Amino acid sequence: MDEYELTEHYSRWKEDIELMGSLGVSAARYGIPWYKANPQKGVWDWSFAQRSIDAMLAQGIQPIIDLVHYGTPMWLEGSFGAPDFANWMADYAGEFARQFKDRIRWITPLNEPRITAWYCGRLGWWPPNYKGWRGYFRVLLAASKGIVLADKAIKTAAPEMVCMHVDATDLYETDDSSLERFAETRQSLVFLALDLITGRHSKNSMALKLMTESGVADEELAWFESNHVVPDVIGMNMYPMFTRKKVFAGARGPRMRMVYADGSMVENLSKMYWERYKRPLVISEIASLGSVKRRSRWMDDSVEAVRRTRAAGIPLVGYTWWPMFTLIGWSYRERVGPLAKYVLNMGLWDFDDRLNRIETPLVAQYRSIVEQGVGKVGVLRAVGEGRTHA
């Protein structure tokens, strides 16, 4: 489903981008619908991307473009399961880079390969509707290969572009010693897409074992050893109500429940990713679901955690409250009912029943954080060096 369509962004794009500009941000993540930009094989229509990007630049905002945010064009039979998916994705990425290289500096080839693999390959809810671990790894490998080839295509067309590779994070924990290995295996899967992309998957023994048991061939893994890339920046998507997973024993085996996290989640995840990959980090998505009071409290808590993380010398260089507006929940795609039943208030603006953008106190709170800049999150001291950076 297309969130831009459901939230009327296609008709309200100018107003929405003006609201974005009112926040004072210097950069913002923004997705381009692949199916609109590439409606047929070899056919390109950049009209929507052109006007949106130009509007953001006019507001002084540098777009961080998402090229693939779950969906693929209808002509791509099999979607992420198409044998040549990665090559088509690379063509798209290269064409975009050539068209916009004089205006765009930051780009994300594909958002959340792990979540894409879960819904497209493990649960079978989204195309190509595979089910089970075999399907999961089939989609994950395709998405990861697509990211590698897209990264190379982008760098060939525009070597100065910054590629930010974004995935969902999770923190698995348990109080049951008999479930520690299960929790560790699930944690290993959190890193798998980035491990494949960077060619370090051979060090991820638990995920490697599960892939082998699920029928992944050695030559598929060898491809990543020969073709891996190093991301310029790593983006971490995290939410206090979704990210922290508590593993416990159920009647039919290990079960999990989500436990609302505090700001230490930001510190813990940043430390894990920095120690594993040694690349600059961005919080590419963060928000809380619920009342304005709850969202406000989480904004303060998470921004303070950013300050502590930077003070520890971890190069956390960006923070993205996402979504900007109310979100239409994914369950709307699977069920029947009025749109109003599926709204999730996570943004800075809420919607009324006509989808008008209603400013909440979070707008002023976020604007204040942006205005304070380094004064709010502190300077970053480079690890092992005497220099400081904003």
C-alpha cells in the first residue's frame, strides 16, 4: 500500500514540505515511489521526485532519498523474488543518481531489508508471499544483493554521493538461561543484512548456521565475499514500543513480548553497531506511539540518550523523528474497514477526519531541539583523537 496515497501527500506535497521546512531541519529522509518513477521496463518518470526534491531544496533541506521502501513496480514479476531483482534495482539506483547527482548528496538504496524479508519471505503477507525461513533468506539475500549492486551503481554515476544503509534494529533479552541461545540467534539475524552487504557474514556463526540449514548455497554467500561494499553511514531504525524483545518460555516453545524501552536503548544499540562496523551512525527512524504527552517524553528521553552516546565518543551524527505525520498502520492492507480505524499517532502533526495536518506541541519541541543543535546533543569527540566535531 502507498502511504503517500493514503495520507494524501500526492495532493498536499507542497504544503507538507513547507511544514517540513518550518521545523528548521537541515536534512530529511524522503522516499521515492519506485513504481511511479519506473512505470515500465526502461521507462522513467521523475516528475514527482523532481518537484518534491526541488521544493525541499528551496526550503534549505537536503533530501536523504529512500529509493526502495518495501514496494517494487508491478511489471517486476515476483517482486523481491524475481531472479534479476538485484539488477533491476541497480538500474533504478544508477538512473536516479545520474538524474539528480547535481542536487542530491545522500541516498538510501533500500530501507529495512530485514523487515522486507520478514513480511515478504517469512510471513508471506507481502509479495512474493513466501513463507518460512527458506523464504526469509531468499528475500534477504536478494535485497542485500540489490543494495550492493545499487551502491556500486550510485558510486559509479556519482562518486561523491553518501550511501546510508538503513535497517531495523532489535534488542533481544531473556531471564531464562535455557533460552539464551535462542535470543542470541535472533540477535544475530538483526545484523545479518549488514553483515552480508559488508562481507563479514562469515563471522556471524549463528546466522550462518541457520542459513545453511535453510538451504542457502555456499556460492550465494561467496558472492558477498567477493562483491561487498562499505556503507558510508549506517542508519538505525528504532522504536521504544517495538525494538526491545523479551524472550520467555511458552507452551509451544520460545515466545517474545515487546517491552517499552527507555533511552538506554539508544546507547546500547549505538554501541553495538559502532563496535561491529566502525562506521558513522544515524538514528534514521525513532518515535513513540501514543498520546502527545508520551511522544514528548520519549523525544526528551531519546535526545538526551543521543547526548550521552556522543559524549562516549560514538559518532552518532543524525536523529530523525519518523513519521512526520500520523501513519496509516500496515494492517489496513490486510483487512477491511474505514481508514480512520488504522491511524497511528506517532508524528509531530496529527490528522483530523479530513486528513488535515493538525499541529501538536511536539512541533515546537522538535523545532527547539533543532535550533539548539550541538548545544543540545553536545560536540562529538573523535575516538582515539583529540579533535571534536559538531
